[in-house]
Amino acid sequence: MRVNLTVNGRPRTADDVWEGESLLYVLRERLGLPGAKNACEQGECGSCTVRLDGDLVCACLVAAGQAEGREVVTVEGLAGDGAQLAPVQRAFVDAGAVQCGFCTPGLLMAADELLAREPEPSDADIREALSGNLCRCTGYEKILDAVRLAASPASGRYPHRLAETPAAPEGTA
């Protein structure tokens, strides 16, 4: 079958899609968008999170045919034209919130969705929004820092600030 969809603002077509093929497979293998990761294939880890008509979904659980005529945004689409990183992507880099990188696309999608609907999230809001995403490397603190940073005025998009640690007085270490 053929699947026509809009991906990151561009009309795209995937040909020769078999009936049981996932949206994740179509994005990665047929459309050349490897950002969403293939990890658990059970919707448990969040590594394949994308937006489907504005809602976060695990692309591994969506049949490709269900995406017919719909709008998909992947981690590659967060930056828009790709000239520079989106604020949430820049914050993840600046906060050191990436290690192996396997969970990062899903975390970025979840964080971006949170900040779009809640520009000044509490730590509880952040933890809840990211609860569907598993990370085995970072211990989550750097990820929380990144979301706080993305919500800061320095990002140009969100008014919430990352808590600043006061500098130690001179002569102390």
C-alpha cells in the first residue's frame, strides 16, 4: 500500500508499505528519518516518540496506515528549517543531558510538548511529562536541568529560569 502523510511540514509518500508496518519503520527506513529510535518496540521506553496530529505517540505502536493523511513531527522537525537547533535541543546540549543518545529524541519531543503547553513547568510537571521516557545513562538530573534551561528567558522562548547556583565567595573552594 501507499501512505501519504505530512512529515515535518512536508508532504511525503511511502510506497510498498506492508499491512503491519509501523510508523516508526516508515519514518526510519522508507523516509530516511532516523531520529526516532527503535528500542523496545512495545511503547514502553519512549525512544520513538513523535507527534501525530499534535499528540505524542510511540511510533512503534502506530500502524503506518493509521498515519495516512495525517501530520507527523519528528525530532528532526523541532528545529524547523534546520538552520539551528530548537531551544529545547540547544538546552539538552548545553546542560549535558545526552550521553548515549538513544533516549534523547523521545525526551526532546516530550519536553518540547510540555514547554509548548506549560511555559513555566514545575519540577513535578517536568517529571510527569518525561515519565514515559526511559534513560539508562544520565540519572535524569541533567535532563531535568535541560528542561529547566529550555524554559528560561535565555532560550528566547520560555520565561522560566534554571535555578542558579550562587558562586562561592572568593578564597573558598
